[in-house]
Amino acid sequence: MRLVLFRHGEAESYAESDSSRQLTKSGSTDNHKVIAKLRDSLDIPREILCSPYLRAQQTATDLISAIPGLRFQEFELLVPHTKCTQLLSSLAERLEAEVAKSGLMLVGHNPLLSDLLCLLVDGQTPADRYLGTSNIVSLRLEVMAPGCAELESWFTPD
């Protein structure tokens, strides 16, 4: 199975709440750059789970506008301070055979996504892997478990 992690683009520093922070113009531009690299390089999973936070929703909108046919669903656990073990457990439970075949994309935040990357590839957190804004990583895994993923690709807007 392919699991793609997409950290949202650069967001404004301050807003009424963390969940209402919007992408900056630069953040959206960087999203489009990295999405173009992704589109040209991978068989992209059609199922997307996205954080309910505005900047992640805007990132998912950038993705969906550039790549037709993606299916998007809000996922409450994709918020910055969810424990990655809790997310991993929830994902393992909700994966159906069809999604396992085609893969899954998560659009969210740090520290959650960087921690999840480290847990799946290295078997532990923290480790030396860090997803910057508008970064996308693709992982290959047979089972959704610590240390069972292979880093396939890493895309940055640069």
C-alpha cells in the first residue's frame, strides 16, 4: 500500500485560533509547486483524509483543484497534537481492502505527520526526519505498523 503524507503550506502566524490560520500566498504557491512534482511522479492515492484545520483544508483544495478524481474526507484526528500511535491505530482500523489497494493520502500538520513518518519508517519517535511546509512523502508498506514502511519519495517545493 502507498501512504502519502502532505504537510500543509506555510500559514499566517496569527489568527483568532490555531485552527483558523490561513495559508499565505507563498504557502499556496509552494503547494502548487510540490503538487506538480507529485502529479508527474507517482500513482496518487484517490482517498484523502484531511485535518479539519483551515490551512490543511486549503492545502487539500489546492490538491483537488490540480488533480481531478480525488475523494476528500475530513478526519478529526489529523490535528497537530494527536499522538501518532493513536492515529496509527485509528487508520489501521478504518482501512478497507479497496483503500489498501489504491493507497491513502493524509493532509495535516506537524508534529503529527513528522512523528508518524518516523514511527512508520524508523519504528520510533522522535527521529531525524522532519516534514517542512508543503512537503510530501510517499511510503510503501504492507501493514500499518511501526518500522514497517519504506520511504519511497520525498517532494519539496524547491
